[in-house]
Amino acid sequence: MSNDTDTDDDPRRDGGGNAPAESPASQEEDAEERPGEPTEPTDDASDDAPSGTEQQPGDGVNENGRDDADPGGSAPTDDLDDEYGLEDDLGSEVEADIRDDFDEDDLLGGLDIDSTADLEIPDELVDHVIGQDDARDIVKKAAKQRRHVMMIGSPGTGKSMLAKAMSHLLPKEDLQDVLVYHNPDDGNEPKVRTVPAGKGDQIIDAHKEEARKRNQLRTFLMLIIVAIILGYTLLTPASLLLGIIAAVAVYILFRYTQRGSDAMIPNMIVNAADQTTAPFEDATGAHAGALLGDVRHDPFQSGGMETPSHDRVEPGAIHKANKGVLFVDEINTLDIRSQQKLMTAIQEGEFSITGQSERSSGAMVQTEPVPCDFIMIAAGNRDALENMHPALRSRIKGYGYEVFMDDTIEDTPEMRRKYIRFIAQEVEKDGRLPHFTPEAAEEVVLEAKRRSGRKGHLTLLFRNLGGLVRVAGDIARAEDKEFTEREDVLKAKQRSRSIEQQLADTYIERRKDYELTVADGDVVGRVNGLAVMGEDSGIMLPVMAEVAPAQGGGQVIATGKLQEMAEESVQNVSAIIKKFSDVDLSEKDVHIQFVQAGQQGVDGDSASITVATAVISALEDIPIRQDLAMTGSLSVRGDVLPVGGVTHKIEAAAKSGIETIIIPKANEQDVMIEDEYEEMVEIIPVSNISEVLDVALAGETEKDSLVDRLKSITGNALDPQVGPGGSNPSPQ
């Protein structure tokens, strides 16, 4: 296989590495080269190298002929930044009027605008990326040094946008056309040739023109021969029928040989002539043929009706991404064989194309190695590493970077301004939505703060936030408004609820209809627990406990389709109960029921304090307030640990008519409920189980005695937990 782009040693190149423009005569000579076996280009520097010494990545010299110890070669760093368009920081500042005396709490970040139409949208795609500072820096380095990258994080955090932005940072001048030629020695092993982008069309046109001339000559000769045969038949006593048969035979013979002439025309499988940037190929979910290339099946494999093997070659995404970026999201969904072949392509920088189906005639065809010198960006969610081939991950890590995508970012005036610009970007990208007023933009920023689930942070799940922007714009457009207003965003928040949120609201209403929700009075052994559905919805989940005499040894029995973590939390709660209770549990069975948990069951340990309160109430026969709900994890020593989703849980409790809600003190900073719920509920943060019981239990005399006894047991264990050196565990 020849390669017209390996010209580092070509003396005809100028000092900047650029080839001088070809003269028309030389272009014409290239365009009219003889069809058949591809001729070797005269400017191929690889001819000067001995055979068998082709350098591979990792052998001390990288793909650009530079020493790996010095990725930038002798060029200064500033020159490299100019070459790759990286002289500016990624994620540019928002260009707009900013007030000098704006308040730090200003949701617009000080922007002085009449609408989002006043904001200028950056031209470069990489400047559209918000947050993900570490990932952007790594992409910048990877683009400069041609390194692979693996991005792991939640959906919608900008993995695909960063991958596409990298393709815009790569140089375009290295792009190549790839041609596949017929091999006269072995038709099942087509030859491969690479030429500079745009030259492939010239070569094919030249081959087609020569084939046309040959066919014209054959046709002319055929007509002469047919005319001679028919003339001889008419002028002699020979049979006219035999003359016609002979003429037809000559015609078929010439047509048959003409197919061989057409087979000499090469097949261009990669055409980079019209590429304005380095190629970007998204191979997410691609089957083996689409990823690695394939050879089509030929139903007519003989008798002169067959299609030449080189015409049936189809490139894969790895070949189309040559000199560009190959993006594979959900990398763990690729089958193991495809992952194995993919890491071979990464290592070698070239990969032969063969038929992927063993039952196809294409399986007999295998081309020469086809260039696939791409930068791979593998992406996935947090579970992607489980089914990923270890060797493929090693290839990426060994020749590149691994980065974890953030879900949230610190809330600063500059970040708020970028969120306002994000709204403008989404409006411009859609092309049909009205721009947002400042009040509407403020409401979107508020929602970004709420969806982050953390005090002082903004969410980086922009795909979902963009959905809110589009729904709000659709509502305003349906009402023929000039601008999208705050009330449109509020309506959009209701209409764009997730399936889990809609299901949760339906459950809440149905439970009210059937009086399954108890929000007043006092009941022994029953607690209103709180749970989350999906990622952004809450629901109230009652827990009931009953103590009964044991038929054999005493045991704790929990029902409600508990998952592993939920079962473990029940065991942790039993340790607390055994420690403080005067009841001999060896003679008692403790039954715990998660009421109407549904087919999905219960997972996680956020119901730990709920279970503990219900069981303690049943053991001591002390009623529990039913106008109260709670959530929180519990350690075996009695301290209340933080959990996730507190905002959604509180809103679900408020919808159910609950007035008081107990949450872990560590989660107090994470509460960002809607304004409509703030006056409906009282939120009480707690640090240990004794505080939970003090609030939840009814009956002053019995409760005070129990709480004092529990404090005397757990107090010494809890005291050392508080102090400047301590740290709160992460939410479960």
C-alpha cells in the first residue's frame, strides 16, 4: 500500500512542510496514469525506508514523525497553540454589557440585556461547552498531541459535544482519500492506496475516461467484425442463420471483455474532498460491519456476472475517521469481538476490511490494511467500565487520558452568565423559538440550581435543561409571543415532567382516593417514609412494624421486595434496637413491611431512620405522629447520615399533606424546594436517632423516658463524631 501523505523527507517541500503547487502538466500526468495496479506516487517518502521498518505509535516516534518524548517537536508551544486554534481559553467569556454594581445574588450575573437576543453566540463549537474545566483541558491536550480520551459521566453532561469540538481543533491539511483497486494477481485481496484529499476524484475520473476510450475502441472493432461476418454471409452461399449466430457470439465476447475493463476503475471508500474540518464519526451502537468495514455479498459469483471484489468494499467508521475523531458512546455495549478488533486498529493505525458474515461471499475478501489513524473518544455512564474489555481500556489509558465528567459546578456570577448564553445558544440552534426575557432566563437559572441538588451549585446536565428551554419556547411560540416569558417557563416545568414525576403524582392522587395516605393522628408502628423514583421525583412510602411472639428463634422479617442495600440497612437498624431495648428479641419476631413498594421494590438505605422509628414504636407501644414524614440513613451507632433526593422527597410529602419533615442535618444545605411548598411544610434537621424519636413520637411521658434512655446509650458514641476534624459522609 502506498501513501502519498508521508512526505516528511521530500526535498521538494518548503521549510514549513508544505508542498509547492503542482503544475498543470504534472496534474494531467497524475490524472491519466495507467489503470490497473496502482502506480507508486513519486513523492512517497516511504520508498526511502527499508521494508519491515514501519514505525508504530509507542515505538519512540509518534504518527507525525516526532519523538514521543517531545510531542511538540521543535516547534514552540505558542506556535502549536496557533496551529490548532487553541490560543484562547476554552469556554470563552460572555460578551455582553455587565453592570458594575450588580448584587452577588443576581441570577443574571450582572448582565444588562433586554432579552437573550442581545448575547453574542461564539463561532467555535468548543466555546459552547460550559463547565467541565478538567475535561476541556484534557481535550485541548489530546487534540494537540493526538491522544485518546475516555469520558465517564452522567448522560447529558456534554461528552459528545466535547468529542465533536475536538474534531474542529484538529488540522484539516492531513486529510486523505482512500482508493481500493482490483488486484490482478488475487481478486480476493484488493489493493489500497491513499492520496491527499481531493486527488481521489481526479484519479477516478482519469480511469473512467481511459475505460471509456477502451470501450469505444472495442465497440468499433466489434462493429467491424460483425459487419465482415454479415457481409461474408450475404455474399457467399453460407447459411444466413450461421452468420447471425456468429455475429451474436462476437457481440457477447466483446461485452464480456468490456466488464474486465470496467473492473479496473478504483473504488473510493473514503472521500475527504469536501471536508471542512477533520472527520468526526459517531459509532455509538454500531454493529461490526458499520464499525470495522464490510464487503457486500455478491449473488452472481461467476459466469461474468459477478461484481469485482474491490467494488463491494464498504468502509467502517474507523476508516472514515482517519485523521479525525472516532466517538463511541456507551462503549460497554460493543460486543467483545468488536472491542478486540477496535484495540488492534488503535494500536496499528490501520485495519484490513473483510466480510463480517461468514455466510457471505464477502468473507472470502480481505483488503490490504486500510489507514485508520484516528483519535478515539470512548464515553459511557458510570456502569460502562464493567463490561469494557480491559485491554481496550488499557490501550486508551496507555495512549491517552481518562476523565470523569462533573454533574454540577459552583454557582458564580460568571457561570450564571454562561447559563444565560446557553439559553441563547439553544434558541439559535432551534431556529424557531422566541428569545427569552430576563425574567424567563432567571427562572431557568433557578431550575438549574434546583436540579443540581447541592447548595451553591448549578447542574451540568444540559440536555435535560435544554429540553426545558425548548418546551418553554414552544409554549410562547404557540401563543404567538415575541419573547418567551417567565410564565411560559413555569408552564414548561409542569409539562416537561419526567415519566417518574408523572407516575409519582398519579400514585399520590390515587392513594388519597383510597385513603392510603395518613396525614393526621397518631399510630403505633407506622411511619411515613420518603423515597425517590428515577432521578427527579419523590414519593411517600409508609413503613409498618409489628412485634409478635417467635415460634422458634427470634428474627427480623422485612417484606416489600427489598434489594441488597435495603436489606443491609434493616440489619443495621436491628443492631440499634438490640442495644437499647429492654425486650428480649430472641423470643420475638419483628415484622417490617414497606407498604405498596411496587414491582421495583425498595433499594438504598435512606429508609433506615424510618424503619428504626417504626420498630421502636412497636416494641415500646408508643404512637408516632402521622402528620410527619422522614428520610435518612442510620449508622449502627445511631447517627443519622445524609441521603440523596431530599428536595424531591420534601415536595412529595408536601403534596401528600404532610406538615413536618425530618431530614439529616448534613442535607440541610441541599434543600431547594419550590416557593409554593415553603409555607406548607416545616423541615427539621437531625443528627442522631434520639432527635428523630423526640420529634416523631407522641405521648410526652413515655417518649421522654425512652429518649433519655436512648441518649444515655448512644450519646457517648455520637459525641466524638462532632468536631473540626470530622467530615460528613457522602449521601447514599
